[in-house]
Amino acid sequence: MSFRAPKGTNDLIAQDAWGYLNICKQAAEIFFRYGYQPIQTPTFESLDAFVRGIGSATDVIGKEMFYVNSATSLEKLIAGVELKADERLALRPEMTAGVARAVLERGVVVADGPLVKLHYAGSMFRHERPQKGRLREFHQIGAECIGSAEPTADAEVIMMFIHFFESLGLPKERFTLLLNSMGDEHCRPAYREQVKQYVLDHAGQLCEDCLRRADTNPLRAFDCKNPNCQSIMAEAPVITDALCPECADHYAEVKRLLDKAGITYVEDPYLVRGLDYYTRTVFELQSDDGQGAQNALGGGGRYDRLLQEFGDKSIPGLGFAIGCERLLMALESRGLKAVMPSVQVYLAAASDDARPTVFLLADELRRNAFSVEIDHQSRSLKSQLKSADRLGAEYLVAIGSDELSCGVATLRSLREDFSVEFGLADAVQNLCIIMQKNKC
Ligand SMILES: [Zn+2]
Ligand SMILES: [Zn+2]
């Protein structure tokens, strides 16, 4: 019997998994410079936490959730018995709600307390139609900065976001940072009404989805992919004209700080981001795929009311998430795929009596920080040399009866014209010296 991976999932193996590990490691290094510590939260949470955090009118909650059922909860569901709140579980579709739940529950974040900066990497789950760069189990790298409403926090988060992409070698000119302010609880409701009215006024020209969402989430019409909707919505009222003085000042200060820091951006008054919890600053990085199509590599924004939804404390925050699959595709298309580290030394046994020596020498070299491979399949010397080649080993040492009897073996570079003899008595010490010298 053979099995296939579930639709919308991917296997990352060797080279591809290196690519993923590499961007995670790079993110941790860059984010640490900005004071971020790692966080890991459960892959599933109470469904209610996501509904509360993300908003029931979003596609994520309405259409794309993966529910988690135990055998007993499934039995109850089949029998038509209603599940208790702690039995209603879902796989995380994004990380921010889980982080907010965790930092409040563990007392890491307190009202008027110190700033909390956290970053993460992991799997998220959305039941969408799978397509290139979009999976049902996908990976995100992200960061959350909780406890400051100041524009400097917004600017710093955006600068760190850009710094990360630049650190991977992605050329600046192929990317556009979109920036907008979505206002807050004082100015957004009125704006939302304006957009709702606009949508209803153009009911005949908009798609069904946009109309259906007019009541619950009219701003989503800005995200509609339907070209008709896009051209109608391009004439809709813009949030930047509707911001209250406080939001307008906040937005102006964020822009001023980014200007000073030399971060280029394009103001996009129609950038609304899909999730309900965003307030004020929102941003997105668009990449040009070289054929005129734009792809969002990541984005984020401020969520000053999200933590209030989870507790009774008003604690501001903001963050971003980066889609790893799309980022890896962008890196690959620009020839920036991670280089898979190769084996440094292949120790071949030229005769069976040399196998114990080879076995122990390999272990000693590994303890001295070298990556070493040996044969475990009773292969001939010829096949061992083939393996060394296939693994891309830098060096080869073949030890057989002759080497054992005279106590001298040869280290041979498989990449350049270089070979040197060394004494087997102090093999590790000798090899360390030779290989380090040859590196310099
Ligand atoms: Zn539409
Ligand atoms: Zn406002």
C-alpha cells in the first residue's frame, strides 16, 4: 500500500529543508539585534481564541479553519452533542492570536509593563485552494512587539522587517514596501460606513463576494481579485482622508522616521490586510516576479485592541509575518538558494582490516568539528569513492593494509590539486592542522 501526502502539504527534504532552516536562522540572528527573543506556542489552540482574535467575518475563520477533533469529540459531534469550549480546538491559521494568548496567560505582558519583543517560525494551517506558493500547511516567520503605541516602535518593526529581506541578498529595487494607516476605533467605524455605502451604491458592478461582505467586512472589497471590483474600488473613499487627528499624526510620524532611516515605501490607501485586528499602521512587502505580477512576501501591522479582546487590559502591539514558501521561491528565482553544506572528509576503508581504524578516526574528527562520512554498507573502495563524489566531499582519505602497516595515509582534496601525507599515530591532530591550513 502506498500513501500520498495530503493535498496542499509539502515535504521539505535535504536541500529544501536547508533553505527553510537557513531563513529561520537568519531571522533569529537579525531579530536578536533588535532585542527579540524566540517564542513557541502550541500548533492548536481553542477555536474561540482565533475567532476572538482574528474576527468571525474573515475568510480565515469563515472558510479556512482546520478543526482538531479527538476520537471522543468526533463521536459527540456525530451524535449531535455540542462540544464544550475547551473541546473546540483548531490548528493555528496565523501566530499573533496564539502569542497574545500566551503572553497574557503567562504574565509576560502586563499593562504599563516593559516592552515584550518575540519572534517565531513554524507551521500555520489554512484550508485554501492549493496553488503555487500557497499551501494548506505553510510556514511563517514573524515577530511581535507588544507594549508600545509609539510611532518609533512601528518604524523599528518595519526597519527590522526590511533588514531581514536585505540580509538574504534580495535586491531592493525588485521589492515595494506598501504602507497605510487603517485608523483606530475613533475614525475607522465612520470610514467603514462610508465604504459600505459606496459598495451598496455600486452593487450592480461588484461581485457577489464583495456584496455579501458589505455588512460584515466591507473593507475586504479592496482585496477582491475580480478586475471589475478592483476598478470600482479604485474610486472608493480612502482611509487617509478619514483619519482622526491622532491617527493622522501617528501615521505622519511613522513616515517621517522611515524617511529619515532611508526606507523607501509607497503609500497605498487601499492596503487593508485581511484580518480584523489591525489598527493604524499596516504594511506589506510586494515582490516583482519579473513578469509584472506582484506577490506579497509578508506584511503586518499594529493591533492595539487585540490584547484587550483576550483580557481586560488595553495593551498596544504590532508585528508582521513572512510567508516562507514564497520567500524561498523568491530567493530561488534570483539564484539565492541556500547552499547545502557538504561532507568535509570521506574516510574510505581500502581493506576490511582498516575498517575499525576508519570507524574510530571518523568519530574523533567529528568531535573536532569536522563533518565526516564513512561506509556502512561493506562497499568496495571503488563504490566508496563514488559515494565521496556524490556527497560532494572536500577531502578523501583512503586507509588500507598498506597505510596501517607503514602508519602513513594520504589526505587528498577532491576539489583542487592538493594532497599531503600524514602520520596515523596523531591522525586527528595532523588532519586538523592540514585542513585548517589549506582553508586559509
Ligand atoms: Zn469583488
Ligand atoms: Zn483615529
